[in-house]
Amino acid sequence: MAAIVRPARSSDLPRLEAMIEHVDPGMLTMPSTRAAMKERIERSVTAFARPSAPPQNECYFLVLEEGEDLLGTASIFTNLGAERPFYSYRISRDSKVSPEHNVKVELDLLQLVNDHHGDTELGTLFLEPRARGGGRGKLLSFARLMLIAADPVRFGPKVMAEIRGWTDPEGRSPFWEAVGAKFFRMDYRRADTLSARENRFIADLMPRYPIYADLLPEEARRVIARPHPGAEPALALLKSQGFHYNNVVDIFDAGPCVEVFTDQIDVVRSAKRISAAEFAAGGALTGGLVAAADLDRFVVTQAAPGEARADILGRLGASGADPVLDYPMTDGRAKDGQKKDRKQ
């Protein structure tokens, strides 16, 4: 049975609570208790119900459903920094020259910044281990972009994502041990978890002056902007859509941040809004994503090459004049994305 991605509902709470135990502890944007999950769902229901308008710190929470099973989650958080700063480290280059001694030194600096104020964040991308493969990860990741394409005004001019940074098999972060642990005097997991709820302590405890990366141990320098192996596929998908590394990293594990202007996301630029009737009258499908475009009945599914269009519309519950978004994913588009990534 083909999978769909749709907004989370209150009735999903028992199955989402059961999913929590399968989530890697390093994924801190996923609610970790029943109460937190309930709050996330309620916040999302409110976001989907609001009229189309500029973002005001909403959360849109999506689930991947296949038959009777919920197999994954994904979220969009809007208007970062609206209620509290969103801290990162920006990497800049400091160049020093001594002409008398013919010496030139270039050093990387880590500067605490709040550069993502007002941006939209992609997060909480989780797929049950038993469900990985078969294109479900791409469907779940890109469903968020299809949601943005359905009503871009809700999401602001720029979209970013924090990619999980490198840790060893025991969950140890060399960057945290070299930097954060010296100032926070607490466990890496505890600090990262606290930051998801409030981050006044970040401004209170983090150094106010730039940190010279060359003063850090080599093990820590080596993982700056290096993604966790488990996050590499998600990063590749975002890069294929136009996201690029922006010389900004997470303050805890130094994972790379990627960003793109909303109107430059390939899904947003290329997805066509047509009626269900127009979609039904089209020719043979080559594959891609199709969504019911109204937010009060938003659903995304994957179209298999040669699949009957009526079957796709049936999964979406769309017909007649209902608006749908059609995003073909051709080999040519994938190659274009790869070329664009190499230039960046």
C-alpha cells in the first residue's frame, strides 16, 4: 500500500507516543514524552487552521502513514527568533600578515550569532528503521517543501535546516568536549535538550568573544561542519533542492546549517498547481510527488512511474476542481540539482 504524508491529528497520539522509544537520543527536536507530543500536535492543528498569513512562530507537524501504520514524522518551524534567539556559530576567516618576515596567517573564527532570525526551519525528520528505503525518506522530507509550495506566504523568505553533527558510536561529540563543555559545565545531551526549551543560558554562559578554531584540538576541528553519517542522506536531499552550507554551524555539535531562499527551492519553483480534473487528464506519469494543495486537507503522496492517476487522486481524496500540486521528479532534474550543488 502506498504511503501518504499528512498533518498529525489528536487521534495519532497513541501511535506517536509508541514511536518515541525508537527515536535516536540525538534527535532532540522530536517530543520525548506523551505530554510534549500532545502539545506538538495541538500546536500544529492550530497552525494548519489559521488563515493564510505571514508566519508568527508556528509549528507544522506531519506524519507518514502507510495502511494502519504511522512510520515517520517531519516538522516545519516558522519565524525563528520570534520568541527567543536562535544561536549558531558563524565561521569567518581572519587574515594576518607580517611583511617584514614574509609571514601570512589565515585563521578561522567561531562567532556566536543570531543570523537566522525570522527564518523557517525544517526539523524532526524521523523514519522508523523498519520503513527505511522505498523512497519513503524522500517523500517525508520533500512533503515539507510541498507544504511550503502550497502556501509560501506562511513561511517567510528563507528556509534553513540544522544538520546533526558528527558524534562517535557512543554519542560523544569532540566539538562539544572542546568548546561547550568548558563553558556550560553540563552534559552535552542535557545542554542540547535545554536549548530546545529555552536558551537564555546560552547567552549567559557562552563566550562573548570569537573563538579561534586553530586553538581547538585537532579532533574537534576535524568535525566542524561535518554531518553525522546518519544525517548525510537527508543533507543530500536538501542540497538537491538548492540548500547550501552557509558557513554557520550548530553551537553544540558543530553540525552544518544549510539554507535557501524560499522561492529558490526547486519544489516551490517547479510544482504546478492545477485542478484534480486537469491532473486526471494528463498523460503517463514518470514519477514524482502529488499533493492536495488546500491546507485544511493537505496530503502528499508519491507517484510511481506509469501509475494510474485516478489511484493517486484516490489517496489524496481529491477530485474535480480541488487544487493539487504536481511535482515530477525526473532524472534530468536530479542531475540539475547535483550540478547546482557542485557549484555551491
